[in-house]
Amino acid sequence: MKEEVRTLLNDVRPSLQADGGDVEFVDVTGDGIVKVKLKGACSSCPMAQMTLKMGIEKYLKEKIPGVVEVVAV
């Protein structure tokens, strides 16, 4: 699952980079929690939580059935 998450994060990365941010894969737990680190403008953006949940998490859940949640660490 880790490689699949990494690949899919590369799909969303250009949108984040267009706004001066980025996302870094950290880990996937055995119970389907994906851990990421928001970088650049995303680390301090007031909309970062919405981007994380409604963008990244929604996309990963659609593509990988085992993903339960995406959290920023």
C-alpha cells in the first residue's frame, strides 16, 4: 500500500506546488491511516486541513479501499 500511496500523492502534488506547497509521504499504519507532512505554503495555510481532508484524503480513499484516514504529522 505504501508504494500505491506514494504514486497517488504524486498525482496531487502539482496542485499543491502551484500554490507554493507540497506534501511528503511519511507512513501508512497497519489500520489504514496515512501519515503525511504538509510543506511550504501548505504548512501554514488556514485551508490546509480542508485540503488534507477534502482533497488528499478523499482522493486516496477513492483509489485505495484500505485507506481509512489521512493525517498530518
